[in-house]
Amino acid sequence: MRVKSLSAAALLAGSAAAFPYQNEAVLSGKPANQEKAAAVKEAFQHAWDGYIKYAFPHDELHPVTNGYGDSRNGWGASAVDALSTAIVMGNQEAVQTILEHVATIDYTRTDSQVSLFETTIRYLAGMLSGYDLLKGPASNLVSDESLVDNLLNQSKNLADVLKFAFDTPSGVPYNNLNISSQGNDGATTNGLAVTGTLVMEWTRLSDLTGDPEYATISQKAQSYLLDPQPSSGEPFPGLVGSNIRISDGQFTNGYVSWNGGDDSFYEYLIKMYVYDPKRFESYKDRWVLAAESTIKHLQSHPEPRPDLTFLTSYNDGNYDLSSQHLTCFDGGSFILGGTVLGRQDFIDFGLELVNGCEATYNSTLTGIGPDSWGWDPSRVPSDQKEFYKKAGFYINSGYYVLRPEVIESFYYAHQVTGNEIYRDWVWNAFVAINATCRTDSGFAAVTNVNAKYGGSKDNNQESFLFAEVLKYSYLTHAEDNEWQVHAGDKNTFVFNTEAHPFAVAHT
Ligand code: DMJ
């Protein structure tokens, strides 16, 4: 079935009119929507077939020209990033292809500069998650056990290639690496997110292999972020600066946000607690501080639309009234933290953030939200005055590059509240993406979400289309399962920042 063939009226019927601003029925036992789940599977198959035909084993498809790119070291990023989605969809053929491919990767060789962060969240996490799922609840999918064991061997091989990055005077790693020369780009600082979004993957690797080194070096790097020095690096309790000096682990500024560059540091604080509440209680304490400070200092309501909530960024007494698609993971983080800790105030605030991010989708011509926007009354572009008055924000960048964060937070809202409206919002976003970004071979980024047809198509299909957009869209409509996010504190899987589900630790 092609989603395009469904009428908009049929798709949108069922959307409740009022914003559900309370915690409703729990999800467990809620029936799947088979038809919509199948439509998302069809989209995955479409993109997978195009990738296999025109781009495999390269990193990503160029979906307009039917070519390929190697922006992620040339090891087949889309294949590895697609693995956990193919598993949860039960797509045996794709899983087999990916496992056979992983067995052929030589992680010691690449011509590119390697990003420690991107390689960790996409490749290392893709393989570890595949291992957790195929050794656990999806063990029926693969008969050749050696291919599954190889996921862990290759995870270790990759980490052994990358681990020299942590070999610095402080233990704060370099991010941009030359793996042939064991060199780096000469940076003197590292960013908050790229430093603080390694600990889940590297700890999981240690827990699975029994070799403590990976956990030790990643937790050492993280230790500077949990105890920020000097005090100017923590302008509000729990909210920290964006850059850390590699020589001594000191923060070099007090610029605070949940935007790209900072984002997944906060995401991992609470997720590490979900992963193992015994070992990572102090991470949770830092997340709680950050969450409370965020509610107190960073929430902002646009003048023409006081009903909307966005997060500002802060620097040296000044607030910047702008936000990003990347930031929209924030609702999901508050909802997860709220449900795990039994804090209704966090869930409620998370739902407000979700509502704000949804407004960036429902205000545009395509039904997809922009990459960045602002709501500073003194900076409204002259050609967006009317749009700003109605929508409550103006568009800074109208690109949509197949990012997942808005759908991701809708997913958490749905799983935790059980409220159907969030499932409808996921579906609306999926339908809009399918209608606007789909090409003959896959899905393309678009240049202007507030123009007819999304402006023009940009010739790239990021691997996170497979890992995240299609996974969250699918899981929202699929049957309940062990790997799904659930309300409460009994989750048995936790998703890394690239949506790869990790089995939680048994300690
Ligand atoms: C993904 O690689 C991850 O979600 C990361 O945390 C942020 N950037 C992209 C998606 O936008």
C-alpha cells in the first residue's frame, strides 16, 4: 500500500481537537494500528531497495540523482544505522544483508577524518543494539549465530581503533580523528554533546565484553561534565557551558542551551540512569538539576502565541529567542525523566515542549517543521510578519534534512500518556514527509518546508532516516514489545541518541 494514495481527510480524521494536557490511560494492551504500521514498513522497504540498488555498500544514497555519498567514513553507514529498525520491523532479508556486510567492514581503513561522536552513535551503537536485540527478544530472526556474535567482535574492533582519542592529558577526547596516523585536528576544546554522548555506547561495550576499559575512559571524560569547573561553566544548576578544554577538562564558556552541540549531553544523563540506576544515580541527579533549571530559566512563550513553549539559549545574561529541530528531542527527554522518576511536573512540561514543536509542523505549507526558527519580536523578517503573528515564530532555516526529533518526542508522549493525539501527530508528520520528500529511490532533504513541494529537493538521504524517522514512526503504530518505551521505571530497553535500543544493564 502506498501512503500517498490515502486521502488527507482519511489520514487526519481521528485527530482530537483539544490539546490533551493531562496524563491519560497507560498504553499497555493498546492495539497496534496494523495498516499504518504497514505503511511505515513500506516506506522503509522503498528507501532500503533504493539504497541497495544505487548506493550500497556506501554510506548514503543520493536520492535525486540515484548516486551515493561516503560522508561517514565509507563503511556503509546507512546499512549499519538501519539494522535495529530492520530488526524491530522483522525484515529478515535486510537484517541478513546488513549482518553479512558488517562482517566485511575493515574499521582500520578510511580516507576520511573520523568523527568520534558520529561513529559512536551510528556504527558502534547500531552494532551493539543489533547484538542486544538479536541475542534477546528478536533471536528468532537470524539462524547463523556467528553473524550475531560478529556484531560484538566488530564493535570491539571499532572501539579499539577509536580509543586513542581519549588518550589526552585530561581524558576529554578529541572528536575529529585521523585513524591511520592516530592523529587529530589539533582542536584545543571539545563540544558538550560530542563529549557527553559516548558514555552509553562505550559502557555497554564493556558490560557485554567484560573488558572495563571502554567504560572507564568514557566515564572519565564524562566526569568533567558532571562536576563542571570553573563555576562560570555552570551558570544555572545543572546547565553547563558548551565547550570543554581538552588539556584539563575545564569549561571555557557558560553558553547554555538544549540545541545542537549541547543536546544529547542532557539526553544521556537520564538515559544512563534508565540503563543502570545503581551505577548512574549521580547522572540522574544532574539531569534533575538541569531539568528544574530549564523550567525556571529557559522556557519562553512567543508574544503572539503565549500558548506555545520553546526553550531559549542563554549566554552571559542574554537570552536568544531561537530554537532548532534538533532541540525538539527535549519533550521526549522530560517525558522519559518524568515517567521514570514519577515526576508529573516533568511530564507536563515535556508535553508543553511537544506541543510547541508540533506547532512548527502544523504551521507550514508542507506540514513539516523547519530546521531552525525564532520568536524575537525585534527580529521578525519583513516578509514573515503575517506568518509570525499567526504561527508564533518565524523561520530561520526552512530546510528539512530528514531529522527525527519531533516525531521522537511525539513517540515518547504517546507511549507514556497513551493519548491517541500523539499517535495522530506522528502519522501526520510521516504522511507529510512521505508526500514531500519521497523520490523514486528514497527520501530527500528539502530546502523550504513552507513552500509548495518543500521548495526543491536536496540530494541527500541521511542514515538517520532509517535509524530514527522510520523507527519512531513504526514503533508508534506497532504492537507492544519489549523494546518499546513504556510508562514507569521498568523499561528493559533504552534508546541511544540515534534511536538504537540497548538492553538495560542487569546489575
Ligand atoms: C542524529 O544523528 C542524532 O539524533 C543526533 O543526536 C542528532 N543529529 C541527528 C538527527 O538530527
